[in-house]
Amino acid sequence: MPRKTTLPSVAQLFNEAKRSSATHKKCLRLMQKIRAESEPNEFIKLIIDCLQHALLVFKREAPVERIVRFVIAFTVARDEGDEERVRAL
């Protein structure tokens, strides 16, 4: 019987990413897995809901800056299969 792994939620990954930049690579991989297993519109809604909380902070705070850097890294990161799809085009 295949073992099913449970992925953390988007909110849990945001909490992890705001604590330390050292966890960003691990969180990026998990976020890509969540994106692959989710419906695109639902995934975007989850991201926006989490990001709105961080963007409501009006002064510079280290956790908020770490979240923004994490979201930037996630949006520019490629999935492992993306390079193969680009080569096929």
C-alpha cells in the first residue's frame, strides 16, 4: 500500500518562512508540491489570503520582509518539469 504524505498548509509554510530565511528552500519545495496538487484558482486564493495579512503591516518588520522574499522566490522558482516543457516548445 503506497504511503500518502500529508503536506503542510500554505499558512503553515508562511509561518515557517517568516521565522527564518534558512527554511525557505524547504518551504519552496513544499509550496511547489501544494501548487501541483491544488486547483490553480484555489491555490492563488490561499496565497492571497496569507499574503494580505503580511501586507497590512505598515512598518518594516523582519518577519514581513522574510515573507515577501519568500513569495518572490516562490514566484520566480521553476518546477522541475518546467525546463522539459520549455524544451518541448
